[in-house]
Amino acid sequence: MSMKWVRALSRAFSVIMVTSLLVLSMAVPMVSAQANEVWVQAVELQDGASTVTVELRDFDDLAGCNFWLYVDPDWAYIDSCSAGNFPGTTTLAIQRDVPSSGGLDAVSCILDDTANHDGNFVMFTAVLKPVETHSAVAFPYTGIGWGTTPVFKNAAGGDLAVDVTNITTYEVLAPTEVWVDDGYTVSGDNDGHTWGYNAFNDIQEGIDAVSASTVHVAAGSYSGFTITGKNGLEVLGEDGA
């Protein structure tokens, strides 16, 4: 066989292969990205309040859901919650000391509508306040009862498959400032500060709790204290402290 015939056959084979690949690519449907995702971004609590947002991303045919998000009240306090922008009805409640969860607090959320909705939504936001320093832990979440799976449905009542792998963590960082007053108590108002987190009636406990910056000491009677390993920390006393 001459080189001219070899080149001609090679070109013909290439055309056939390209045509075949084009036909196959048109016949195989495109695989879309994962839809129906619940997102809760990682939250760091420190000093004051922080907001956690529960998002619904890339949803198709959403008409309703039942979803509970929990925190441990020993570490964080649910101060308030607000409905998001789902077009239907949103029913929210703060549930304290949920027995089946072992005493966790939760925000319970029910979304309900007679029509399907597509797109991105905010399910709800919740304001959390720090209670005690703690390392990052995963947000627990369930359906209507502890141990149940969150339920997401379309208008016909069919279940939706949902990705919950982007529900992340919350962490309580040590306060940058604390306040010490010999009149503070576990059940008191403590000038709006949180007992055991940034409010104490002992100077040493305040020093041990703070991460940096300042220990504010009100006038009163206190035991001695030492500062170890906290360079630049200030202990500021009022007159008489």
C-alpha cells in the first residue's frame, strides 16, 4: 500500500472518530451540580452576639420542610430567631431543653406552601450568644424529633433528596475583655455580661478566662491574683478596687 493511500485512510478514520464522538456527546445528558443543599456556615462566637444563617441552595420543587438546628446551652445561648425569605409560610420557635436531645436547645422551623419553588432561600437566621469557651463542634440537626431525618417535600407530598454535608460547626472563643465585680452572681443581671464567660466575682477567674486585652475590676473586696503567660494583659480597677 502506498503512503498516499495510508494518509487518505488515516484522514478518513479521523473524520469518522470525530463524528462518532460528537454524536455520543449529544446523546449523553449533561450531569448538573448537586441540587437541594442545606448550608450552615461555620460560626465563631466571641464577646457579643453572632448570627447563624441557614441557607437553602439550588433547590428544585420545594414546597415545605421540617428542620431543627440545635446548640448546647452550656456553650451557647439562642437569643432570637427570624424567618428568611421562603415565599410560603414560615413557622419558627425556640425550643429550650429538648428532652429527647439530652437537654439541647433548638430552633425549630416549618416551611409550608401549596406551590413548588426553585432557587436559593434563607430558611431562617438565629442570634447566638457565648456562654462558655469551647472548641468547634458540629451543629446537630434533625427533623421534628431527636434522631429523625429532616423532611423536605414538594407540592405533591413527595420527598426531596437533600445534601446536608455543608452544615458545619460553631465555636466559642475566649473573650477579649472580662468584667469582675464582687456583686456578680450566677443568677444576677451582671450589667448585661454573661456569668462564667465574661462576668466574674473573682479577679483570678477573670484573668484565667480572658484571651487578651483587659480585665475590668469594679470597686470591691477581692483575693490576690497572678498573671502568667498573658503578655500585655491589663487589669484595670475603679477607685477603691
